[in-house]
Amino acid sequence: MRKPSPLYIISKIVILALFAVVIVFPFYWIIITSIKDTSEIFSVPITFWPQKFSLQNYRDLFSDLDFGRYITNSVLVSIVAAAAACAVSLCGGYVLARFKFKGKQAVIYFFLITQMLPSFIGLAPLYQILSKLHMIDWLPTLMILNCTWLIPYSTITIRGYLMRVPKALEESAMIDGCNRLYALLKIIFPLILPGFSATFIFCFVQAWNDLFSPVMYMNRQINYTIPVALNYMVQKNDIRWGELSAGAVIAVIPTVIMFAFTQKYVAAGMLAGAVKE
């Protein structure tokens, strides 16, 4: 095999470096904007490094905008929705992976088709249903909606992980006296933990970043989540760039921490999901 020329290697490094700068620079700009003084944010010429570090934007975020409540709402909605969706999907994926029944393939296709439909299609009927049930402007409504939207994808994903586990393992456990539920939780679940973790993180991030549902179904500011709070900082005649940048930095922290601690599970889970039936 021919050895790559030095010019090719240098060109490749330069292109990758430029690509990395393009990807990283927006995050860098948000971070330094969040620690700039208000006057420096609008100063000319633009400064690419804060002349004076200031945490005033973060203080204003929590004192003036009650951002702590929005963080609490987002954490509650995301964790509950992701956990409920993964729990239901574990059972549904197990049924689709282990049992043969009429209409099984149609169910799988239906779950896949639901991922292709934009969520605003059901806006009018869903709003009427929630209104009649007195579930508008109620925080658990966001948990239920996110859980419902996450279940089809999670079920198909977890099914892929379960299909990699030999049936002989649970059959042996049932021969030894275990029931099917015990075999699933004690024998099968530990083997698909990387894939389950990857699915949970996906669900958490989707619920964490959801803007559509809170905007449409939450009216009181007390029920806002982080994406809605950041959205309302962009007003018609004014944009609070300092607080907006500080809020964006805080919004990224939970997902970064989650990926940092579960990186090995995510990587293993993605590889485990590459299954062809």
C-alpha cells in the first residue's frame, strides 16, 4: 500500500483543524459572552477574550429571572419522561424481540412511521383533549407527552439490543425456576445495560431540549422549562445576550455531565444496536 504524501497529511490536518474550529467556536463564544460585562458585550471592536470577568449575568439569571425553578422543571420532566419511556420500551421491546404474533411487523412499521410525522400535526386535537381533561398548564402533562413521543423509538432501539441476547440464557433461567419477568430483569437486563443507558440518554436529551410542548401547553411562568425561558429572553425590541448566554451554558451542563459519566455505555450501546434481523 502506498504511503500518503506529506502534502496529503498536512492538508488533512488543516481541514480537520478548520472543521474543529467551526464546530467549537460557537460554544466558545457563548461561554465568553456569559462572563462578559454588559458594556463589553456590545463594545466595538469585538473582544474575543473578556477584558474583565464578570458573573453578573449568572446572578441576574437566578435573581431576576428565577432560573432555578426552570432548571428544576426541566430536570423533573426529563428524568421522569425518560425513565417511564425506557421502562415501557423495555417491556415492549422484549415482546417484539421474543414473541411471534400476527401483526408484529405492522406494529414495528407503525412505530417507525410515527418518527417521520411532525409533532404539530396533532396540535389541535391534542390541545382539545388536554383542555377537556383540565391538563393544560400542568407540569405532569409535559412528562406524559414526552414519554408518549419517546416510546416508539425507544421500543425499536431496545428491541435491537434484546435480539443480540441468546434466548437460551432466559430459557435456562426459567428451567431453573425463574419466571419470565425475573429472567428479563436479572439475566437479560444486565447484558443490555449499555444499550439501555444509550437509549435513556437519548430520551433524556430529547425531553430536555423540548421547546414545542411547553410553549403550547404551559401558560404560567412557574411551569416553564429551560428552553422556554431562553426563548422568552429573545424579545421583539431587546435580546438579553448576557443572560441568554449564561442560561445556554447552564442548559448544556447536565447533558455534558451525563455523557461524560456514561460515555462507555453510550459507545457500547451504539455498537450493540447495529443488528440486522
